[in-house]
Amino acid sequence: MARIIVAAHKDHVDWISKNMRKADVEEVAAAGGKGPVRALSGSLERSAVAWTGMIDDRPVCMFGVSPIDILGGIGSPWLLGTDEIERCAVSFLRLNKRYVAQMLDLFPHLVNFVDARNKLSIKWLKWLGFRFDPEPVPYGIWDMDFYKFEMMKKPMQPRSRKPIPGASSQASQAV
């Protein structure tokens, strides 16, 4: 079973939307009243970057990040997929951490909402390290329960000013 991540392309939308997980179909309907094709193609069009997870040359999920506030560095991560994504959940989860790091490089603050009924997505997001508000809030066109989730890029640690063992005193003072 060959698994790869490629740059997302509009040609991937049809397969994923026709085979989209029930929880994702329900979530995009509750959030914006959209069907799978409109939700997926709209997410792809708005994204700063987007990728497609492939298994044996079939697209099984698409994910990316859309700008919310470019000047403020805020982006909205998203993922929509098929049931096939669960066949390779562990390797997919490991790969996703790298892509979340790339999203944070573009947008140091990631924020979005997830349908409270979408238990698998909530578990995945928590595993990736997203923080959740403690209670769901009414969200979307039907005011359904959704959890707000977010992640902030960790600030870089200041450089140590301690002298390097074995370095001359002049070199250790010049920083």
C-alpha cells in the first residue's frame, strides 16, 4: 500500500467529495450549508497551501490552511477526507505533524472550529497538539455545537549567552 502526500489539485476534489466521510459531510453542511464538492473546492481555492493524501494513487484526504488575517498571522487549518484515511491512520498522523509545522511557519496562529459530533477529527486534532475551548459554542448556519481549536507557534528561545567550554574568553564574549 503506497502512501504519499502531494500538492493538492482540483482533480482530487471529485474522488474525495464522492467518498467523503459521513462526519465530514455533516460538518461542512452544519458549518456553511455546503455539500462536499463546494466545501472541498472552496477550501482548496482559498488556501495558502494545500496537500492531498494518496493511497495507491487514490486521493483519500485533502488538507491545508486558509488565511484569516495575513497581517496578524492567523490561518485556518482544515482537512476533509474519505473513510480510507483510517486504513493508514498512524502513518498519516505522524506525517501530519510536519505539515502543521509548515502551516505555523506561514501563520503563527492557527484557529478553526470542529463539529462536536466529529469525534475522530477531535481526537486527531488533540493528538496534533491543538488546544480546545472547554465548551462547544453555537456555530454555523444551524447553530450546532462546535468546538473552537487553536495552536500558536512556539516562540524561538533566546540564544544562550553562556561561554562555550574550551573557547577563548574573547570568543565567548563576542555574541
